Amino acid sequence: MMLLDRLLPETEPLYPQTRMLEHVCSQFFHVFKLQVYEGMYDNVPYETLKGLKDRNFQHFLSASRKILLFIGENDRYYRAWIGLAFILAHAEYDRALAELTREEFIRSHLEQWEITFNAVPESYFQRHKPEFLDMMLSAYLSNLLRVRITMRGPPQNSKNS
């Protein structure tokens, strides 16, 4: 991945689909930086990207972004597929949210992340259903997406700092 990431050129997103893709990729990178900061990759709390030794996932995120942006900017057929992926993902999330039951959430969350939520009352589950679906789909990563460090934390908007 490191070699691929270094060989691929940067592409400026111009079309709506590729601008959306760039925004999603920047959100992925934000969560990655927070995980680096908490010591997820080198087991070093308050780590920075400069000092990071385990860069495999960083290169994966960067190379994937570059490939998709390049294809989306240079081929209108693939650009349409990227746009369709956003439409389908949005519709699928809405469908999953509408159909999610407390029982399915408890079972699926336990199967995937080995944490149980048996004590969550049905009324509380119904009030906070979107947050529970996010937890079921991405564990705690959806929480990190919402975190913005304002004091001595990782940079928020730089690509590979």
C-alpha cells in the first residue's frame, strides 16, 4: 500500500460526486487521526502522525482516496457509479434504521463487538435509535467522527499531517 500510495497522483475533486467522496475521505481520516492520538496503532497515547510507525491503514486510506478520486474525475461512467453508491448507501441506511429492532441491535452488537446492551429499555432505544444503529455498524468509530479536539490534539483538516 505504501508504494501504491506514493505512486498515485493527487486529484482535485471538481464534480459533486468526487467532492462528496473527498468529504467522506476527510471524515475517515479525522477518525484515523483520533485513533492515532489515542494510541491505537503504536500503543503510544498522544501520538502524532509524524511519529507514527504503523502506517498501513494510513496508506490504505490515502491510496483508496486517490484511486477513487482519479477515476471519478476522469471517467464519467465511473463517476456515475460513485454517485449511485452514495444514493444507495443513504437509502440502505434509512432502510436499516426503519427496520432496526432492539432485539436485532442487541444480538448483532454482541456478535460483532462482544458487548451486550440487554439493559437498554425499549423506550430509550426508540428515542436514540439512530445512535444505536451507528454503534452497531461501526462500534465506537461513529463517536470519534463527532469528536473535535480543541486543545492540544491532532490537526483537524490537514490531509497527511
